[in-house]
Amino acid sequence: MSRKKIRLSNFNYSATGAYFITICTQHKIPYLGNKQTLKKNKFGEIVLRSWIDIEKIYNNTAIDYFVIMPNHIHGIIFLYNDSEENQNKNNIITIIKNFKSYTTNQYGTLVKQDGWKPYKTRLWQRGYYEHVIRNEHSLNKLRNYIINNPLKWKLDRHYV
């Protein structure tokens, strides 16, 4: 069975713009925190710092609204690519791939050093969801979605 393509065909993911990103843990397991209280655990704090650090690592990015939930992340990343050098190496696909790789390695350190339970096959779901934000109305709607996400958590089927 082939995977559903979620990327826009013929879209340049290194283009200047705003991107809404969702990254989920494999099988929606709450690796990032307590699913009852929404309190981040040690790994959730690592993910939080790693998300914020995206704009330090990639000088052509700006982190906007985001939320770390027990089993997923929602966030908006602004990408500014005014040079060919940035366009070749700093695109959304590479940024998210590196973020997932780094945080997976950090989780592995917690397993080895702190006795955390290892994940079975993978920590994060393959791929991620992204939406290219095309206007101010869409940006504000997604910001509100991020702000309200914790308030709707108890309605989520993975809350139980």
C-alpha cells in the first residue's frame, strides 16, 4: 500500500512564507508529557527547547505560535529565504527532518542515562503535516487553533 502524498506538487518548500506544522508521536503515545494534566515531562521540555532553538540554528526562520501537547506539536514557522544558499539548505522539509532526528537522539539519551522506557519502532510518526499559510486570515485562524488546542484536549480520543 502506498502512502498518501501530503506535499503540494511543484511547491518550493524553501520559499519565503509561513508554514503551519504538526508532528505526532508514533501511535499517539504521550511521550511528551502527562496526558491528564498536560504537564510536560523531561522529554517534553527538551522538545520545547529544541523547537525554540530552530530559529537559532536556522538564521532564516522565526518561530511563531506553537504548543507542545502530550503526543503532538503544532507550530508556525516563518521562513525567510532571500539567498540561494539558504534556499538550498534551509527548507521546511530539512528543518523538520533535523528537528525530529535531534529530538529522537535526545530521547535515546534519556533511555540510556535515565532509564526511560524505549520506544518500540519509532518515536515520531513518519512524515509530518504542514499547511502553507497564504494570508493573514489563515494565519490568525491557525494561531487561534494553537492557542485553543490545550483547551480541547479532553475532547481528544487520545486523552483517555
